[in-house]
Amino acid sequence: MGLENSYTKIRKSIVAIGQKYEKRLKDSPPPKVPPVLGTGFIIDDGIIVTNDHIVKEIDNLFKPADAPKDEWPIVCFLFTELNNSNHAMVPLEVIGKFQIGNFAPIGSWYGEKISFLKMHILFVRSN
């Protein structure tokens, strides 16, 4: 399968992982899109796989003192096509994270640490 065909199959599952909060000057407008830390793929209902360094950075992100303690300082965005010319940015609420360490396919010369984010499903899948 070529790169174009592969991308066509997986693009509906690609998410951007961004900061929910950002320190900014008083009276400055918020950005239209939060700073992106990285990307991931939805691999199952409510599970996103991403690189380990993205998940490790979560604990270092800015979070206002008045934010709820159980709220995560990140948000994931799924970009979806509405029709041939319009797209929507759908926010996905993160409710957990877990790490598994090194992942190296058999015969691979490198290993990447991967991690997972658990999200709250806010939409219903249609066939």
C-alpha cells in the first residue's frame, strides 16, 4: 500500500494533542488553536496512542490555580471533514493516561516509547 492510500485510511483517526491553558498577557485574546504538543491516533473507542514524551510533558504543563483538580491540562482535537469544502475541529476530553515503555517490533533497529491517553467519548459512531 502506498503512502497516499495509507494516509487516506488513517487520516480520520489522527488527533492533535494541545495545551488547554496558556499563560498570556492580560487582555490578550486566546489563540484560535491551542499550542500543539504532538499528534496521536485513535486506535480504539476512547484510546489514543502517542509518543511517550508527549504524555510525560502533561505533568509539566501550566494549569491555573482555580482549575478543577481532576481536569487535565491538555485537550485532543479530531479534525473531521463535514463535506468537500468544510472541516470541523472536535475537542476530545482526556480522562486518563498510561505508559507501557519501549516498543520495538521484532527485527527493528530502533525502539520508541509509546503511551496512551484515555478520552471520554462524546459522540456516537455511525457506519
